[in-house]
Amino acid sequence: MKDITLKEIATTLGISITTVSKALKDYPDVSAKTKKAVIDLARTLHYTPNSFAVNLRTKESKTIGLIIPEVVHHFFSNVVNAIIDEAEKNGYLVIILQSNESLELEKKQVELLINKRVDGIIMSLSNESNNDDHIKEIISRNIPFVMFDKINKLTACSKVIIDDQKAAFNAVQHLIDTGCKKIVHIRGPLNPQNSIDRYIGYKKALEKNNILFDSKLVYTCEKVTFEEGIDFAKQIMKEHTDVDGIFAITDLVAVGVLTYFNDNGIKIPEQVALIGFSNWFMSQVVTPKLSSVEQPSHEMGVQSFNLLLEEMICHKEGISFTPRTVELKTSNIIRESTVKP
């Protein structure tokens, strides 16, 4: 079925295209009789406005793009829900794209959003991404842009973050305070900034407490999965039987560790204390319940959209906008996996 145009409605009714356009927009200088005739025919013919033409006229698409590494992760699903809610309140639709931690796919998705003429873009970078050309393209085109969680510090855009170093430091300090002296860190991939910062926080906590850093106690995830948690737990207990604490990059990995320990009779926290990161809902239903770092995912989504909205309004009105960074607070949520009886 071909698209119905204003010209076809005008020809059928024997009136001008301008009158049809005004009638559909409820202009006061068009009679009620004419308005009714236009609206009735438009409904009968299933007429819809040409969104591209509307965009050119208003210079707004009323859509934003959101690129995240993965949807299934509890943290990102909460962020997505918050952004959608805030966008809807302000009359925007959200195009959600998942990079699957792939730089190449992320590049294609950025290109798609630019071609779709979205009013702004919110993004959490893939593990492979950095300050690459596709990110620079967003900035050079002056498209309102906000990064959250996995960011690049060198990119000149607004950001919503937590202090990953401080959060990791506090998590490891908690393990030390419970009596742990030989602490493993299961870290994320080498590239993402949040993975780097959590690793630095781990090292700083050891240093402050005069615990010698041992690189052999650091295990690096490639995909940050439940399965990697299981595999690393098995490897850790073979290579370091005297380990008494583990700090995992995410709760998903930590639950993998916990599963292996439970299946092999390793008592948590009596033998090994375990803390994760993000306070995923699963951390409260596993046995023992998992201590974790509370990462304010919903608030991160709200703040990300509001920062983008502020920049989009400035962009529309020709007002200069200075990017800024919003840092949200974290806290340790202490449960059974670190509280020794």
C-alpha cells in the first residue's frame, strides 16, 4: 500500500494542500465542516504525516539513540527502563541498540543513529571501544551526547559515572576488615575504564593495609560471564589454596564463583569471603546471600537522560552547552558471603 499524501486528500476534496495541512493541525481559520471532512478522509485513507518532512521542518525527530553493551545484564536493563521512562515523560522515543561488546557493531550502530537524525545519543561503550573515530564523529557533528558507566575520559561529552576506584577500594577494605589477608581480584577486560579503575582500587586497598600486591592473584575475564566465575574459582582453588577473600568485577562473575564453591564444599565465608559489584537482584536469592557494591543503575539512567535533554534544549535554542560529569554515590551492601560467624 502506497503512502497517502496531502495532495491526494486535497484533490479528492477539491481544496488546496495548504487548507488540508491547516485542517489537520486544527488552525482556527479553517471551518469546522472542512476540518471534519479532511480528518474523516485522512482516517479512511490511513494517512500518516511524513516524519522525515516533519523533522526537516521542526529540526527535531523526537527520538534519541541508546547504545548499550548488553540488555540481559540487570544493571543495563535498569538503566534502559529509567531512560525510557524519562524520555516518554518528555515526549521522546528511544531507539535501543545492543553492541554485544563489539567495536565493529558499535560503529555501525552509531552510523545508523546519525543517519536516522536522532536528536541525541546516550552510550555505554563496548569493551573494545575507546576514543575511536565513530565517537569523534558524534562530537564533530555537534550531536548531543552522553556516556554512562563505561566511558572514555578523553571524550569531550557529558558523563554519568560512579567513582569505580573508590567503590572497589571500599569493597576490598571490607574484606580486609573481616580478616582477609590473601585476596584475589577477578577483574574485567583490560580496555574498559571501569575495569581499570576497579583494579586500581583493589591495589590501593592492599597498599593502604600493607598487604603485598601479587599479580598472580589477579584473574582477567574476557566476557565477564557466570561461566568465567566458575572456571576461575576452580583455577583459584588449585593455584592458591590459602586464598581467604575474592573481589569480583560483577555479581554475575561472583555468583559463578559461589556456585563452584557450593558444589565443591568450600564454605563461604568461613573459608573464603566473597564480594561482587552492582547489587544484582540474584545477589539476594543465592545461598549464601552475596555481599555487593550498590551501583545506582536507575539513577544513572535518569541522570543520563536529563543531561542529554539539557544539551538537546541548548542545541535547539542555539545556546552554548558545556559538558559536565555527574558522579553518583555507591555503598557496600553487606550480606552473608562476607560476614563470618
